[in-house]
Amino acid sequence: MQHRQGPRRPKASLASLAVLTALTAPLLVSAAPPPPAGVDVSVTITNLRNQDGVVRACMTRDQSRFPRCQDAAQGYRSVIDAGEARVVSFHNVPPGTYAIAVLHDENGNGRADRTLGMMPREGFGFSRDAPVRMGLPSFDAAAIEIGGSPVRQTIRMRYML
């Protein structure tokens, strides 16, 4: 009696399976959509009275940290020599509501100097040219929306003295 065998099927070895996986893995990774990229926010600074010190700019989503932006987890900071501070840029900013504050730190000491404890001695400015009345502007007064397109803002520096 003759024993009939069906068609022979090749057996995949572990080595060939590893090679196949190695070859197709990059295809699987590249097929995944890239993570969403943020946009650039460019801030043009006007009315800078001199080139002394530095310009400190911060942009935050954290309302409780505005306008100082200290320890703001959802924020961006930039420090530029005042002589070069015509445009400040923040890169890869995800969509959301932000507010921007700018300080002309003329003596470079890292803080906003004041006369008599309350009158600013150095220049400052805010997004949307938020008004300064009897204190700093609110987050809402300076708030700007960042979406899927690059954003351009102009901030006019103000000096009280």
C-alpha cells in the first residue's frame, strides 16, 4: 500500500521569521501617523527704548502663572540680548489659549525693578496690548488663540519712568 502525502508546505524557520519581521518593522512604524506638531509663534517687539540688558519673554497657558510665568508647566520662555530683540519666537506650540508677557530687563538682574515698591522702572508689554490700569492685566485681557497656523503678534513696550 502506498501512502499518499499531500503537497509539501515549507516550514518557516525562526531565522526566516526574524528576517521577515526585521524587514517589515520599519514599514509598520512609518505607516503610523506622526505626532501632531505645534506651530511657531513670532512676537515682534516695538518701542524698545535702548539696547541695555536683555528682553525676557514668556508665553503660558497657565492663568495662575501669568504674567510672571514662573514654574509654568504649560509655558515657554526666551531671553534675548536687548540689542537683538526685534522678534522673539516660540516653536512647536500646541493649540490652545495663551498669554504673552515681555519685560525689558535693562540691568539684567532677572526681575522687574520697581520704584517705591510699585511703579515699574523697566519696560513691559503684553499680548493683545492688554491694558495696564491699577495693576497687571488679567490672563483673559492678554489671551490669544493658537491653532494650526503660525501666529504673529506685535507687543509694544511701555515705560512708566
